[in-house]
Amino acid sequence: MDDRDLPAARDLAVDLAVRAGRLQLERRDTLRMGAPKAHVNDVVSDVDIASERLIVDGIVAAWPGDAVQAEEGHGRTGSSGWSWIVDPLDGTRNYVSRTGPWSVCIALYHDDRARAAVVHDPAAGETFSAVDGGGALLNGEPITAPGGRQLHEALVGVSFQPNPATKERAGRVIRELLPKSGDIRRVPAALNLVYQAAGRLDGGLALDTNLWDIAAGALIAREAGVVLGGHGPDFSTELTIGAAPSLWPALSELVRAVA
């Protein structure tokens, strides 16, 4: 039954994400790397695993009947119809190399619809959140994506899995996009989406992600007024495009043509 207290669920997710982020900051100097997963650039550390355990334990304690889908393997089946999608550390390569931002991502789904979401940036101390139909927040204050610029002046975020096939695909998109846009930024997928929600990016795209990379950020972006889609009207892990309304026609047409 769809009777969850969504603000309470969001608040729990905020608390768990902030606690996981604190752990990541505290343990950054002593982290230990594990073996790569799918490919050499798909890295994982003991901090990823500890962060995920903290989050999943907190969810299970509050709602033991819920399912959990988590990147590092601490998932579980459920019986309630509700499921949590968890990426404990989106941007691990940035985190371990100290070359860019990362985030903690938690989304709550009922059946196939995202109902609450949190993306927390530990280094910046920023927490983006949303509930379905309730708008998007940054550190508790409402945010709305601005109208946006035209493509030739737009700042566009690009996210992609760094496996060889996807890098080839991303290269084709970037070759078309870079000369026609104002500029691009490569950022992890969740932050790409919430930066659009906050108006820091005018649009963005993500290629070959996993659901835990985009689930939370997509709800926050949508609630802030970002237009989302993929090859069709729905975004997917294979292709997610987001843009402010005025930028959407040009950006989506270009990306769909080459992605």
C-alpha cells in the first residue's frame, strides 16, 4: 500500500547520507583499495563498502520489509512494495584520486516510481533532496532550475562509465557537442543531475550508467523543473538527457542523433 510518510523517509535518507559522508571524509587518508570490478577503471574501496553497510543497516532498522538494491552487494529482497536504491559513493575514482567531487545517493521507490531522494556531497557540505510532488531542496531550501541558455552558450555536464565501449560512444557525443555548446564538464552522474536542478549546469547527459547512479539525482532534477528523457520520453541507464526547458529541444536532438 502506498502510504509511506515520504518526508520522514527523506529525512532518514538525509541522516544516513550525511553520516556516510562523514565516514568518507574521516577515512579518506586510510582507505584500502579492493580489486577492480567490471574493468580496470571500475574501482572500489573499503570505504565504499563501510558506507553502504551503514546506510543499509539504517534502512533495514527503520523499514525491515523494504527491499534494497545497493551497488556493493548489501542488497536484500523485501515484501512491502518499497525499495531503496543506494550508491554509497558515486565517483569513487574522484574520491580516491582527490581529483573531483563525489556523492552519496539514496532513492526510495514504490513499485517503479521514485518517491524520495537524497544526493549528498560530503566535501562541499551540500545535501540535495526531494519527495515526489514536493519540489527539490538544497540544504533544506527550495531550488528551481532556471530557464536556461541556448546551446551555443550552455554549460553541459557529461557522465559515462569508463569502460572501453562506452568511452568510444562518449567520444562521438563529445566530438559533436563540444564545438556547438558553450562548454562541457565531466562529473559523476548524480551530481550532473543535481547541478542541473540547482542551475549550475544548463543541461547534461549520462551514458551507460546503473540505476543507483541516476535514481536519486533524476527525481531531484525532475522536481526542480529539469526536462528529462532518453532515446524516447523516459530516461534510462543506457541514455539519460536532462536540460532546462529552453535548451531541451536542441540538446536532446543533438545527443539522440549521435548517442
